[in-house]
Amino acid sequence: MSDDPKPPEQSGGGSKQLNVQVDDEIKHGTYANFLVVSHSPHEFTLDFCQVLPGGEPGKPRAEVVSRVKIAPTMVGKVIRALNTNMTTYEDKYGMVKDIG
């Protein structure tokens, strides 16, 4: 859950290195500037969107560019990973100002 993944712990107390592979088709990522989070009893859905200019006045349009579904057991880990990375980012580059 981080740019610098730490090995997951095994039940035996040891650790195992996780080798993350990224296919060439997605290695550059997709830009998103808006996130919609919804949930059911069994999963959380994260819709990463691009808010596009234009369209009808007063009715902004957001196009989903990626949808990720995760188990409820992953939500806390995602929040902790984002918090850790945000703290590291702000320590290096300064505080991020919330816009909007």
C-alpha cells in the first residue's frame, strides 16, 4: 500500500518480499482529480474520476477513469498507507492546502 512496500508478515513470524509488477499498458497511470467512495455490506468501491470542464453550465461532469473494489478489511490499511505517504510528502514538500 505504499511506494516503498514493506514485506508482509507471515504467520511463522518471518517476512516475505512482495514483488509488485506493473504491466506496460498501465505503468504511466491515469490522472484523477475527484474520488467517489461507496460501499455495500461486502465491498468498498472507489471511483477515480476526472472532472472535465465544459458541458452544461452549473452541471460539472465527472468521468470515471478507474474503478477499484476492495474488501472492508482493506480500508484501514488504505487509510494508513495514504496517511503515511501524505506525511512523508508534506515533510518533504510542505503542507498541502485543501482546495474546495
